[in-house]
Amino acid sequence: MCLLSINDKKPDKFIERTRDKSVNPCNLVTFIIQYEGRKIYIPLRRTNEGWRTGSNQRNKWEVENKIIIVGIGKVSEDVKQHVADYIRMLMGELGFDSKVEVAGKDDQVTRCANEILLGSSSQGAIDDESFMGELNKRRVRDATLRGAIVMTVNPQEYRFTDPDAIYGVGYEDGLVILRETREEAVRHEIGHMLGMHSHCKNPNCVMKWECPSKRFCKSCKANLKALWSRVDPE
Ligand SMILES: [Zn+2]
Ligand SMILES: [Zn+2]
């Protein structure tokens, strides 16, 4: 297992893991290590390759502990509310206490999302990686964009340039773009945002590529819990 590395250098010493909320506000799995004589706290995330420290570029939306639902184009208030209610329920189910808010049409975050989308889509095809890149750039100077953004679009108006992305996309940087707002699709993409990188093979698991179920299988649920609340590295 490749566990601890900062810019590919080995720490001097692994000290311990902590769940102390004052250094670990979101209950992320955090290790304390000694590096060049200093104590450093590192939140870890689970990836296909094992536990990683995450890149410095990643927006740590979990620090804000807020999820903002934004609607772009022809998306009704009802749809946004439904997505917000479902995510609130899901976070409760997982034992996370993130705030979930719905942004209004004239809010700064909605205006920004619109602008970014203009620059990262053409003829209704969204280049989600380009969207993500521009969003993260703006987050550096605009604090209103630093929570997790769950953007819902109307599937008649938008698709993705990536042909494999049908229902939506989810990034651990704190971005989900949804064409589908069925519960399965929302849960699947939020699963990606929470750090589940890979798809599950279990035919009864929502993390299978086709989202065939409304539930996480036992193993995916355990992985999520391990990632967010306790340490159980393989
Ligand atoms: Zn997926
Ligand atoms: Zn699964």
C-alpha cells in the first residue's frame, strides 16, 4: 500500500491518526506525520490505487461543509428542491452533517455557473473537465464557489462531450453535474464526489456504471464510511 507521500517525498515519521474535530473539522480520515521536523496533518482520500493525500489543487469543499444546488437553463424550482431534499436525506443516512442549500436564479453562484458553462460547452455539449478547471480557478478568488456545487441541467438542453457520461458526472473537488435527477443518478454522482472513484461490479449497487439500484452495496457503503469516518486502510 502506498500510503504517505508529500510531493513524492517520504515523511520522517508516521505519528498517528486523529479524529480530533479541531484539526479535522469534517471528520476526514487524517494522519499526523512528521515531515522535516514539523508535524503535519494530512487528510487522506481513497483512490483506485489505495489511500492518497490528494493534490494541492483540489478544492476541499468538505471544509465549507456545504452543498449548493444550482439549476441552469430550464430547470424548475421543484426539481432543485427535490434534489436538495434527496441529498439532505442521503447525507443524513451516511451520518454527515453537511448543509444543503438551493441557489436562486440571481445568486452569484448561479451566475458564475452560467458563465463557466458558456465557456465550456458548445451546441449543448458540456466539457465537464474544462468546467471543473475553470470553476476551481475561480474558487481561489471567489469564496461563494467553494462549497460543493451540484448543478442540474435540463437533459433536452444539455449533454456531455464525453459519450460515457449520460446521467451526470461527479468530482471529488466538489462538483456534480446532473442531467438526470432520478434518485439513483443523484446517489451515484454524489458517491463519486464523496471519493468513490471506481465503479462497482455488484448488480445491486448504485455505484455500478448503469446505476441499477437505489442503494450502495455493503462494500461501497463500508468504503465510504472508511473514507470519511474511520481508518481501515487495506
Ligand atoms: Zn459513475
Ligand atoms: Zn458497490
